[in-house]
Amino acid sequence: MQFDTPKTVGRAVRYYFGRLNVFFPSEDKYGFVKKALSADLTYEKRGYNWGFFDIQELESHLGLFFTGYLAKYKTEKEEEVADIDKHKIEDQTLENLIEAKARFFVHIDSGIIGFHPISNKIEIDQFCVVFAEIVEEAYAGFFVQAEIQLIEERVRIFEEIKKFNIIKHLGISLIPTNPTNIPEYREIDERLKRLRTSRYKESYDTDDDERPLRIEEDEDINSKLKMAIDGYGKGEISGIKEGEVAKVKTGDNPVSTFAPSDDAPLENIFGTIKSAVEKILGRFKNEG
């Protein structure tokens, strides 16, 4: 699902949408997220430091949002500088030099997160992984799990499934919703919660091309796939399509929209993100 490009002045950038799923021993989701985003820590990964910066709370008719940046930086970095007095080029050690920063917006009630990745600096998958790892690090991993699952357009996955001549594998991984669920997969969701499981996985496979998997009309499987597509897990289908081995999985085509760049006033960016989040929430209501 790609929303219409907003009417903006200047450059527009693409925001992608996922769901921040967190598991923690508390009912206070607002307090949990606020503490994680405000934690005074330095997270190191592959030669860079990472952290959350410029965190703000934003109020709206949809409820509270947090916004800020996931930043990637070096503690020290040598850069060439011009010494005007000596007319020489010299190396100078700069501290905490930002390599890249990706703005994000988190809707507290739903966990929907919109973020703008930076090409070759902070890619989509990297943003999701590092963001979740920092949230866990803020609590030192103490009974806390976090992950971001991308939200996808439902129609695409089911259209792709119809294109398979033979389906040989289906894998589904689900996590309970937090805090609400949708009628289409409420029974599945409530069962996961009754079992107190943090993750559920199932897999179907066949090696017999004459008897491929038949998943298109299976109501249970379709409900679980919809749950994964809505940001509560992952789904993967593989088999034969037009004579070739093929695979399709959730997260390949996340919901996105264009919004003003960081040069624009925050209220302009937020206005576009709010509109996109409202449409996503409306999609769940309409499809439920």
C-alpha cells in the first residue's frame, strides 16, 4: 500500500511503516517506550555507535506519538580541515560525528512506527533491527523483547500466492498483539495469549510435486497470514512459478508514503505521518 504523495514544498522522502512489538512485565506502554527512547546509553554495533536523539512527544486526535532520530555516529573520526592561518590541510579529530540519522514517529496506542531510512547508511532492515536492539539494551534485556515487523498490503501477498503453480513450503511465525486484535484473527491471538507464548511458529512442507500444498482456501492459514501481514509476525511461501523456483514473504513490500524532508517544519512532516497512520488504522477496521 503506497499512499498518495502529499503536496509539499521542496524535497519529499519516503517513510516506511511497521509495528513496534514489545513484550515487558508492565501495563504502562507509554512509560516503557518513553524510558527506552530516553535511555542514556551508547549502543555499539559493527564499528559505529547508535542511539536515540531529539526525542519529543506529539499530541494528536489519534493519541500520543513519540518522534526523534535513530542516529549512527563515530566516537572519534579523523577529518581533513583547512587551517586558514597556515594555509595548510591538516587532520583533526572530531568527536561524535553523525554518520546518518533516520527520523521516526511511534504511535503509542497501536505501536505503528513510521521511519525514513537513509540509503547506504541506515537501510530498512538495519533500522528495524538496531531500533529493537537499543530498546532491549535500555532495559539490559531484563524480561524485555522488542522487534519491528513491517506492515504490508494484504492484497499483494494473496495475489502472489495465486501465481504459484506448485506450493512446496509455507512458514508462519506469529507474536501476540499488544493490546488489541482484529476479528479476522482474534481467535488465534487470544489462544496465543492464553498459552502465554511470546512467539508461535508453524511450517508446512511437501516434496511431492504431484500433491502440492493447498493453502489458498484454508481459513486458518489465511487468518494467520493476515496477522503476519498486519505486523504481528512473518510469513513465507515458496514453490514453483512459471517453471522457476520462487519465494514470496511478508515485509517485501511494506506500506509507505512520501513526506517532507527533515528540512521542513516538524508539524508539516507530522501532518503527513498522522494521515498515513490514520489510513492504516482505518484499513484494519475496514478489513476486520
